[in-house]
Amino acid sequence: MFVDRLIEQILEKESPLCVGLDPRINRFPPYLQQMAESGHIREAIVEFNKNVINSTKDLSAAVKLQIAFYELHGAEGISAFSESIEYAKENDLIVIADIKRSDIGDVAEMYAKRYLGELPIDAVTVNPYMGRDTIYPFLKYVDKNGKGIFVLMKTSNASSKDLQDISVQGKPLYEKVGGIIEEMGKDYIGKYGFSSVGAVVGATFPEELKKIRSTFTTIFFLIPGFGAQGGSAKDAKYGFDKNGRGALVNSSRNIIYAFEQSNSNPWEAIRDAAVSARNTLREETLKYVAVD
């Protein structure tokens, strides 16, 4: 079961960190920028991602690839996406594809088949705001293939409140969505008490995160917003339960472009940033559990 594999990775590495592989070519080390500019975009992206993975694989439980950064470069980017996934799996990492797909049933089925049926991806993000039938095709792969999904509940962007905080029958919309996620995930609860049907809940709204954790005890959280978006480890800790479990915290820019603020080797700077992120998350989570 996906959620059990993920939790066991976190426990083995003593790290709830997920590293986001979001390649921005204009921020690559100069030699990789030159490689891309000479027409070798796929090679440059794959080389960058491989080095990030090599630098952080013992510090993180998972990697998350945001599809937009690959689609931008057409066929070359999509090829780099697939190669990067394969390399992450070769290094025994959990792979999450951040695709946020949503559409009517037969179209959603095509998305689900591609990302959870054909590629060696462990989990994807999905958007529930078109309704339940847009999620059902992905559930088939949770059920039959041991995959996972993370459904958007309370996202990390500031304007998420424009829609997600609207009151519906006395509750914010994101809480109503949480109820749907909980219901859909009840048949996929693993040995640690969490479901393979998880939710995306941002670290940038700590009070909401704390409330959501206490309300939805079986939902595993993917927590974005840690780092460059302003969320701290002190905020992200509220996504964890009293045992220090139940969440995976993603960091992208603060780790993979750490060398921009350093004179050291790019890959050493990335590793140092990942060590710092892991240690900070570990420390804050342990403090929180001890207090709780």
C-alpha cells in the first residue's frame, strides 16, 4: 500500500522531507545553462535532476516533479520528466507527480492511465473542484495498483481563500472537501492508520493546518509552502499527529537553488540545504510531539 511505503521511507530516513524537482534552466549552474542553450535541453534537465537526487536521496523520503516545468520544453521536457522519474526510482525514492489534473470521467481516466498506469510514479496530485467523478478514475489505481493520490484541500497560495474558505453549510469549503477525501479514502487505510488517498494542505496557513489535522485523523498530508513560499518548519509541524507521523513536507527552490547564495560546489550547497531542511523539520516535529 502506497501510504505504508511512504511512511516506512520517512521512518527509515528519519526525514519527512520531499525534494521538489522543478527545473528552471535560467537558474541552472552555468555549464548546464550552456548545455541547454546549445540545444540539449533534455540532457541539461536530466543532469541537473540526477545531481540533485544524488545529493539528497539519503535525506529525503520522496521527490516531487511539477509537470509544468517539463511541459514548458515540449517533447524534450516530457522526455526529461520520464528519465528523471526512472532515475529517482532506481535510487529507491517515492515519486510524486504534481499534475493537479481534473476533468470529466473519461478524460480523467486518460490522465490516470498515463500517470499511474504507464509511468513508474507512486502518487499524483488531483484537483477535486470539478466534483467526485473527476477523482474516481484515479482511485482505480489506488485500489488495484497500490498507488496514491493527494487531493487539493487547502492550498498554499495566498488567494486560495478566495474560493477554498467560502462558507458552505457553516463550514469552509476546504473542510467539506476534506470530508469527501476522508470518505473516498476509508477503504485504503494502511497499518499506520492513514489512507493512500491523501490531501494537499499548505504550511502557509498553520492555524488551518492544525485544525485540519485534528479533524481528519486518517488523511495523510502533502505539505507545500515550506521555504520559498514563506511557510516554516514551525508551521508545517501542525500537519503531524501525536506520533510525529501523517505528513510529508515539500521544499523545492530553497533546496535545489541553494547554490545561488553560496560560493561552494552547487551540489554541496544543495546537500547542505537539504540537511538543514531535514534537521529543522525533525527538530520542530519532535518538539511538537513532545509538547503534545
